[in-house]
Amino acid sequence: MPDLLSSLADGVLTLTLNRPAHLNAFSEEMSADLATELETVASRPEVRVVVVTGAGDAFSAGADISGTDAHLRFDVRALDRANRMVRAVIGCPVPVVAAVNGVAAGVGCSIALASDLVVASSSASFLLAFSRIGLMPDGGSSMLVAASIGRARAMRMALLAEPLSAADARSAGLVAEVVDDASFAASVAALATRLAAGPPLAFAATKKAVNAATLVELDAALERERTGQTVLLRTADVAEGMRAFTDRRRPTFRGE
């Protein structure tokens, strides 16, 4: 099965992150396919709305850091893949709905928050887990979270790596709607149908205007994250953090 499932029906393009055994952590294939699907929407007039969701019990756990010495597989190319996905979500001319059906962590959280509407199941959660492995937020989340919920809450999420429940995320203004798990799929389908029947030119203009007003610092944030993360990826702390994740133990960070 491919890492990303794509289906189109009645103007709704559904993109399903499809690595449920890995909590839909992003592989290179999934990252490239998601970005490509979103980037080509502009040339597909039959697509009126995009829904991004996850297979199984998670939206996405973020980057795939499983396996021995995972830090050796991560370099600036991983950051570029994350930035490409976020830019593709922002630049997509039709509304992008993140249907967050479970945990959205790391770059998975970034992708969700870059979307135009975030609908979360009641059991969903949002997590900037980067500090747990010695990294900083990326995928634009250093800006996207603060733009949505303010500096104080953004700092708490980023520094303490505490999960934010769906209810708390809605209260903080991070998501548009929270739906009971039992009615989640039907609610997402109803929203997508409503958007697909709406005025595409007006939606495109609205999205462009709102993003221009609220995400003016996004490109700068992506570049700051890229620079900072590139440095951190070379540190002993990150190697320790990723090994500790694999070993399921608490890391010991030494500032090296």
C-alpha cells in the first residue's frame, strides 16, 4: 500500500496519511507525495476542497525517528521536505481541511495548523514534541502556533512538549471545531461537501488575503527553523534524544 492514499469524489480530494503502524510518521515518500498532490491542485479545476487526514488512530506522529541511529538519517533535506509540505498547504488555492483523528505531533502538528480549517476528533491531541529529542519546532510551527494561541501558550507547548487536548486546543483558538469520535467522519464529510459547493474564486481570494495578513512572517520563520535545526541535528543531544526515543527511556541532555 502507498504511504499516501488519494481519492476524489464530488469535488473533495481526500489525502490520507497511510502508515498506521507507525502512527503515520512521515516517510520521504509520504512527504513528497503529499506536497505534490497539493501543488498540482491549481491545475485541477475539478478539485474544490482538500481534506488531509490519517489512517488508523493517529493523524501523524511527525518525522519518523524510529530505528537505530536515526539521527544519522536526518539532515537539511528532512527540513526541506517539511517546509515544502507546509508551503504547499498554504499555497493550495482551495480550502484545505485537516481532519485530525488522533495525535498530531511534530511536523504532523505543523501540517494540521497550516491548514485553513482544523476539525479535531474529541480524542485528538496536538503536540510539539521536538524538545523531547533535543530539537526545536520546525515546519513553521514556531510561527503558526504563536499566531493562533499567543506567545505564552506557544512557549509552553514548545518548551515543555506537553500534549494539548482537542478541547483545550479549541478553547485556545488552535482548531476550528471539535467533534465526538462517533460523528467525526460524518461531520468532516458534511463540512467538505459544504465547501465544495461554495464559490471557488471567492475562497481562493479569501485564503490569499487572510494568509497575507496573518502569515506574513512564515517564510522567515521557516528559514530560521531551517538554520537552527540544521545546527541542532549535529549535536550529541539530538543523537541522545533519538536513541532514548528508540530505547523508550528518558534522555540525558548535556548541552553538547
